Amino acid sequence: MGFMLPEFRTIVLEFDAGTALAGATVRGKSTSQADLDRIGEMPITESVKQFVEDYVIDWDLEDSRGPIPSDETGLDRVEPRHLNAMQGAWFRGLYTVSAPLVSASSGGA
């Protein structure tokens, strides 16, 4: 029996302070290298649409009309630069190795 890989993880996208999306919460699904290669070969507009449709779980984005749906129906309410920033953060998150969990204290035992 081989090593059992963990399930694909949820990635919480991080945005740098001082950027337009600083403070936004966007969660995405991880993916395989094969799917990532396929997305990388797409034209940017198609790639961003595919990212939102297949990998964005949810976000807390709003505009003057209220909450923006975190699916393809919300694409007409989000500027391309923000979608590009989200996809860039997702790419970075895919390659980030999570820090190990802190173990509970053994209480000196």
C-alpha cells in the first residue's frame, strides 16, 4: 500500500496591504498540476472565467448594488484587474506549503 495523499485543500487567497483587494476574503479550491497546465494555456480572459467558474468557492465582495455573486453571474460586476489579482493569489496559494500544525503541549510528560 502506498502513501495516501490528503484531499485537495481549500486555499484562502491573500492580498497585499495597500492593494485594492486588501481585506477581501476569497476562498478557492486547489487543483491538479494537469488542470493548472490546461488553464495556463488558455487566453487570459478565458482563464479567468474558468478560474471563477471552477475554483472560486466564495468571496465577500460587494458593490453599490450589494453582494456580488461568486460565480460567473458576478463577472460583469468585477473589474478585470481584480479578477486577475484573485487568480494570481490563487496561483501563489497553490504552490505555498502550509506550515505544520502546532502540537498540543505534552504538559512536560
